[in-house]
Amino acid sequence: MSTGTVAGERQEFTFQAEIKQLLHLLSHSLYQSRDIAVRELISNASDALDKMRYVSLTEDSQRDAGALEIVIEGNETEKTLIIRDAGIGMTQDELVQNLGTIARSGSAEFLKAMTASAGTSKPDVSLIGQFGVGFYSAFMIADRVRVRTRSYREGSGWEWESDGSGSFSITPAEGDLPRGTEVILHLKDDATDYASTWRAREIVRRYSSFVPYPIRLGQGGEVLNDQKPIWVEPKNQVTEEQYTRFYQHLTHHPDETPLWHLHLAADSPIQYRAILYCPPTNLERFGFTKLDHGLHLCARRVLVQSECRDLIPEYLRFLFGLVDSEDLPLNVSRETLQDNTVIRRIRTAIIKGVLDRLDRLAEEDPEKYRAFYEPFGIMLKQGVVEDPANRERVAKLLRFSSSRGEEGASVSLDAYIARMPEGQKPIYYLGGPDLASVAKSPNLEIFRRRGLEVLFLTDPIDEFAITALTTYQGKKLVSIDSADLELPEVPESEKDEPKPDESPEAKESGFPRVLDLFRAALGNRVKDVRESKRLTDSPCCLVNVEGGPSTQMQRILRMANRDFPETSRILEINPSSPLIRRLGQLSANADHEAFIKQCALQLWTNAMILEGVTPDPEDLVSRVQTFMTEAAEKRSPLIL
Ligand code: ADP
Ligand code: MG
């Protein structure tokens, strides 16, 4: 930011550092993305006309606003391109603020985006309009830009001028300026074609066909666009191409195709029309801060607010679109929108419409649903947490990996329930940092043997969603690392074949003694040591006390807060595993007690390591070395 130095009536300003960087990037940007400069300036003209139309409808003194139009005028001999609008114009202060000095986070965000995308593909300058710095794209085709403007609130105007290097100036404009703004581009030598009529025609046709004001070729010239609002048309009369173009118009994205769209219409009890889009990518995943969210809100075709947050909940923030209602007063103020009944009812209808749309998509086009879910599923999970009224509805759309699924497959809660064996009551899940480690958890053994499916929760937000949900279709959601785990009864047919290791002798031989020795060795490292009913092969596993948070939840809470207390857990040991059986036999002789206790410590340590924690590494290392020494002693050098 800089202060102006007054020289006569002319004031000089330097651009804020980030804007300088931005200008540098733009003036060296790719040749083929340059069309967007014209598009952005037309879009600004259209915004200024929106505001003027609003003012003319709400302020008595401005009732006669004249023709709300845009004129685009090229001059090939002068090498200039002029874009003129009869919008609200700018005062001197507004010029300074909007075009140059006040810190605008948009330029920083945009630069960040450009640097981020530079690694993966070529930077996509065409996104500039989304960051609220579209005006500066003028310097892609011009080496000097002049802005002559008169605000509807003032009798005389101002002229802003810059060569896009480091500074700009503001001077009182000579002569009588009409209300509105005129941007004069002095075209670069390699951009003079922008002064030609065919270029103007082409750009308006490609990018600005949805601008709702006439765009004329020269003062009083022919109108280049047809300005028809597609959302008031019946759905079956709007073509796919029109939907796509409208999306590109709304998003300032010249060649992106939305993943899907939704056209809603109702006449009672409230009249509204809406067109909503899902973009193909989730920008938040590229490390951006949370997207601004909101839809364009129109009252009887007049744009009232361009990013109305009250129309959608935060978890549907991926949507782009427009809502138009005849039941809204024009002068609805931003502050009261939230409490406005019409807005609230439209919001409810939009949520329902979008969730229904996603249901249908999942059913009719699973491939496309996957393309949607992969980037945006995380927002739906947030929805389960945040939207109690629609919790089950949103949960229906979630997908999880599972112990049953093939690599990469994902299952819905409905599909899980549909294939539950008879007798299974709850829905089982297990959380962990990634699929590979969850799939290896010893807690799964009994589930595998009994053919019970377990959902794998590997995204940190999964557990928050599942915990918020608690039940789905009346079925409890249960983490399988909980101590009070209830398994369905074993069907009679399976009871008859006892597993060899479950014979009573296996248990009798000192198992209770082993439990005691383990308890003594582990002390308050664990809450208790118990016999396990869930293990078939592994010697032990850790489970959580009844009603306590799951292991993964504890891990997440610990990541968020380092002081989160380590909860003590229950160590379950498996009497039928060969190691535990052998320890049972050894326990008959008191000489082996020290060894059994060392084994207890090591087994507990192993279980912790499987969960990503390594307690007391020095003890661990020295213990394992002792074990190895003992094992080595027992080997005879004579046997090869
Ligand atoms: P955005 O349009 O996203 O706000 P821009 O960089 O395109 O970002 O424009 C910055 C601001 O400059 C606009 O918000 C608006 O206040 C002002 N502005 C730009 N062009 C015009 C215009 N033709 N008439 C009135 N104001 C304008
Ligand atoms: Mg703009």
C-alpha cells in the first residue's frame, strides 16, 4: 500500500507488492489464455450494470437509469479496445480501493494457486476471475490501461491510468463523462488483433452469451449476445450445451465442463427457479483455504447478491449456481436474508434436490458417482456431522472400504445392511490411519472367520461422521476394537466342529496363571488383561474400555491436542495361540516367571507398534536382544 503524492491534480500510487507480482505473471502469461482479459472486463461491466439496476429499483432518485448496456469498440489504427458500460461507476476512493492498493486476499490466493498448479500442469491463468482480481488480466493484452469512470453518486469523473509495471495514477477526468465506466486498452504490439471486429464477435459469443445486458459492437451498433436467462426456460428446452456455457459464464472458467447439473423449478408454495452445478475438481484439495461458498441470488431476474451463503449449508459449498425467485422483495437486505422464510424454504428444497440428485447419480451412473465422490465425499461426511436434520439422508451417500471389498471397492451403508448375515445386529467398523494397517489388525480375525463384514474408516473425518450418526436404519454402529463387542450367536451348524485349539486342555494348562503374570508385568500400562474371544491366530490385541473412544478416534484427538491423555486399554490374549499355550505350560515352573513377564511386555509393545506407537524404545531393544541371545544359545553349531 502506498500513499499518493500530489502533483497538481494528479495522484501517483504504487501497487501493493502482491499485485505487482500478479501483474508480472500476467504480462508474461500464455498467449492462448489471453481472451479471458476481454471476458473479465465484460464481466465487470455486467456486474456494474447489475448494481445499477438494483440501485434504480431501490433508490427513488435513480429511477431513470437509462439504457443498461455494454459497448465494445475496437480501433485498429489506434490499436485500442474500449469496453464501456452504463453501470454504477466508481468514485475516486473506490478507484483506489478496487484497482490497486487496498490489500486484497484474492491476489495472494491466486498467486498461490498458480504456483501450486505450476508443479502439476501449466498454470491455469483462466481461473483468475474466481479470485476477485480479474481486472488485472487487462495487462495480458495491453501495455497501458486507462479507466475513465463516473459514479452515479457524483457529477464529475476520474481517470485511472497504469502501464502495469509498478504504479498507477488518478486524475480528475476532463469534460463531461456519462455515468459508468470505460476501460481503454492500449493493445500490445502482439495483441492488436483484439481491436478487430471478428475478435470481439468471437469472444462475446464464446464467453459472454449469458451476460443479461445487450453487448453492442460500437456505440449504437448491433447486439452480439442474446441475453436469455436459461433458468426460466422449461428444462426440456435447454440444451446440454446451454447448461455448460452457463456454467462457464458463472465460474469464469472458459473450457471446463461441470460434472453434473440440476435444474429446479417450483411455483407453489414458493416460486423459484434454480440451476446448480457440480464442478469437476475440488480446489480445496490443492491446499487452498476453504472455498467461498454461495449461490447467485436473484429476485425477479435482478441479481440481489452474488455469493449468497444462506442458500446452501456449508457442506454443499462445492455447488455453483443461481437461484431466482418472484417471492423475494428486491430490497431484501443481506443481514435479514438468513431469517427470511422464502430463503429458508428454498434452502431446504435445494438440499433435498441435491441429495436426491446424488442418489439418482449413484444408482444410474456409478462411474460418474465415483468421480463425484472421490473429490467431494469429504464434504458429505462433514454434512453428516453438521446437518442433524438430514443426517441419515446424507449418510446414505457415503461409501467405505470394507473387509469384504476387493481392492478399491467401496460399499454404502445400505449395501452393507443388505448383505449382513442373519443374526447380525450392529454395523461393524474399524478405523485406522490407512487401509493396509487396518486390514492387518488382529481384531479382525474373528470377523473374518465368521464371515462378518467390517467397514474400514481411514479418513480422519470418517470417525466423526460415524460417531455423529450413531445408528443407521435403526442399526447401531460399533467399533470392533471396543471391549463390549457383541457378536451374533454362532449358528448351530457351526458349533459342531470345535477348533482344535479350543479344546479344554489347551486352556487348562496354566492359562489363568499366564493372565496373572501378564497383569503383574504390565501394571497400569493396561486397564486389564483378559481372555480374548475375538482372536483366532494372533496371541493378543488391544481393545478399548466400554463406551470409550475408538483407537483411531484417540489417535485423531491426540493429533489435535498433544496433551490428550493416553487412555489405558484392555489387553486381550488368545489362549489357543501356540505362544500363549507354551507360556501356560512354562508357568508351572516358577523359574520361567521372569521370562513370561518379559514376553508380556514385548507382546503389549508389539500391539502398540501395530497401532503406530512405540513405547519405551530402549527397553524394547534390550529385551529383543536378550531374547535373541537366548535363542542363539539354544542352537547347536553342529546342526546345519
Ligand atoms: P471482481 O470483479 O471479482 O470483484 P475485479 O478485479 O474484476 O474483481 O474487479 C475489482 C473491482 O473493481 C470490482 O469488484 C468493482 O468494484 C470494481 N470494478 C471493476 N470494473 C468495474 C466497472 N466496469 N464498473 C464499476 N466497478 C468496477
Ligand atoms: Mg471481475
